[in-house]
Amino acid sequence: MNPFHLAIPVKALEPCRTFYRDVLGCEEGRSSDHWVDFNFFGHQFVIHQDENLQKKEKNSNPVDGKSVPVPHFGVVLDWEVWETLAEKMKEMGISFIIEPYIRFRGQVGEQATMFFLDPEGNALEFKAFKDKSQIFAK
């Protein structure tokens, strides 16, 4: 798979820099006074400071009886890496939008997922599949 590149605006650069670097453990790459590049689990992720950024209304979509934030972004991790991250986020007191849980248990596409926000309110989803070959299985 090829790594994706995602750049998002943030109002306050430093709290986001700290979150992605120290909470999520993303290695920091190039940076300037107004943007920071991260290795987001093998993908290129950049936060760009926009001091005039206005918060947008939050939208959601019902999935499995839960309110999934839209938009959101994240990454598909190996199962063990997801379990470790979920435990780390719990230990750090992260406030989950959707607590870590398993979807489609014992079925095609069995997956673990969790949702939480970064300091700017950007929704993040981290998931893992029991069998990565079933990522797009119906």
C-alpha cells in the first residue's frame, strides 16, 4: 500500500503538536513556525496553523447504534498495535467519542474500532481487522 498524505488546519499549533507527538507517539518530521509534519503510522500527516480557523458544526452518522462523527480520519492498525493504543489512550484518560469495541465479532470483516478527538476537535478513528484481507469484504 502507498502511504497517504493528509494536511489539516488547526488554530493552535502547539497543543496539536504535543498531542500527535506525545500522546499518539507520532514522530515529528519537518516543521516551520506554522506547520508540522508527522509520521502518522507510516503516513504523512501535516497540521497547518490557521489562527482564523472557525469551528464547524459537528455532524454524525448512526452506525451500530452509535453516533459516528463525520468527517473523521485515522488509520487501520495491526490488531496488537490497536490493542496497545487503546490501552494507552485509556491510561492517559482520553475522552472517547466511541469507546474501543469489536464490530462484527466472529463474522466477515471483524474489526476493532475507537474514536476520540484531537485538541482542535478533529475526530480520529483507529481500527484493526482480525484478518486484514477482509478490509473491503462484504
